[in-house]
Amino acid sequence: MKRIVSFLLLMATVVSAYGQTGGERAHSVVFGGGGADVLDTYLSPYSYTGPALHLQRQTERTVRTFGIDDICFQTLLDIDCAFLENPAGNVDEYAGGARFSTAWLKHLSNWKLGMNTSAFSLYAGPMLTGYLGGVYNERNGNNPAQGKAELTVDLSAKLKWDFNLLRRRMSLSYQLAVPLIGVAFSPEYGQSYYEAFSLEDGHTNAVFAHVGNMPSMRHLLSLDIPIRKASSTALRLTYAGYFMQSEFNKLRYHSYTHSFMVGVTKYFLRK
């Protein structure tokens, strides 16, 4: 399992080292909130629901990697926290974490509509994602918290639509990411964290993750509206829908979140 983790980190380092900046570069920061539905059978057999806060930072730039042009190199940082309660409304639970993704999306094709005023662009490629987080339940005494740690290789695709509206060049994009393989931390059923970290009892807490035991997906829909005509700064409106599921060591987990965020995007043109 350590070899798998080392290989994934080495792949990210090597590919990043061969990337060279060029073309357009964009930075965006958005913040907002929504709702969350979290189930963690290590802590409780019930789903907990409640409001959630979400902060996202995204950077995109055009790079040349291993001699391949038109690669959209993307970094994405998500930080979220949720304030939950059980169906009866008498127990509180808190969940949150940070997810960092790095993607290399190849520009595949363009479609133009009308008098070259509207264009679609399609990108697809691999994404490396790391996640650290946890869930805390106020009712549990011996094991009140559950830690989350994952490192996965994902497949991501992005569709971008550039169009003119209200004398402004707007951009609407939709991106989907699906985890394929990776490694994750999970205690075994009935195992305490003292047993997991202090006793050598032969348990397996580093598990192999794949689409069979971790069927998950992330949806990201964003609209950039320039503040002024031909402005390099745009208002960004974002919807993020994260549907994360797993079943490791006979423990089931899901986290379904819907977030609506507002922020800004700054565009740069680099030679």
C-alpha cells in the first residue's frame, strides 16, 4: 500500500515538473453554503443532515506536458464543514475536511455556433485527489470521531461554453470527476482507534479503493460574468454537488452535499 501511495505522489511530481506555463491563466475564489447529508456507520446507523459551508479556490493555466500542447493544468482546493443533526433532532454531529485536486485535462475539440460568437470546448484527463477530514458525533463516548483520509486517481471531463450576452463575453463550464482507484484509511468494524494505532493486532486499516467499493462523483458548474466589458475580472457563480460514497471493512459512509457559491475570477495572459 505504501508503494501505491508513493507511486501516485511521484506521478504528480513528475508531470508537474514537465509543465510549462503559457496562454491564459485564471484564478478564482468562491464561498457559499448549502446542505449536507452524512452517514457514517462507524458512529451511527442514521443519516445526519444540516447546513454546510463551502470555500473553493481554483487555478487553471495552459501548459505543455511531455511535448503535448493544449493541456489545461488545474488545481482545485475545497474546504467544507457541515453542522448536522439526527432525524429526531436531539443529537448533533459535525463533519468537514479539505480536498486538494490536481488535473491534467487535454483539450480535445471545439464547436462553434453562429458567427463565431459562441464556442464549446471539451477537455478530459486524469486527476489526482487527496482528502483529509473527519466526522464528530456528540453522543458517542468511546469513539466519538471518525477520521477520513483518501488518495485517489480520478477521471475528469470538462465542457466549456464561451458566449456573448449583454455585450459581455461570458463563460459557462461544467466539470465531472469520478474516482477510479486509490488508497483510503478505515478502521475495521468494531475496532477502536486505540487498537488501530497502538496495537499490532493484524487489522487492515489502509484499504484499496476502487469504483466498486467507492462509487462517487463530483459535479462543478460555474458561470463567469465579466464585471465590465472586456474586463479581466469576472463575477463567478458556482454550484458544487459532491456525492461521495464508500464501504470499507464493513463500514458504510456517504456524504452528499449541495453548495451554491459566489466569488471572483481573475484572468491573466502569459507568454
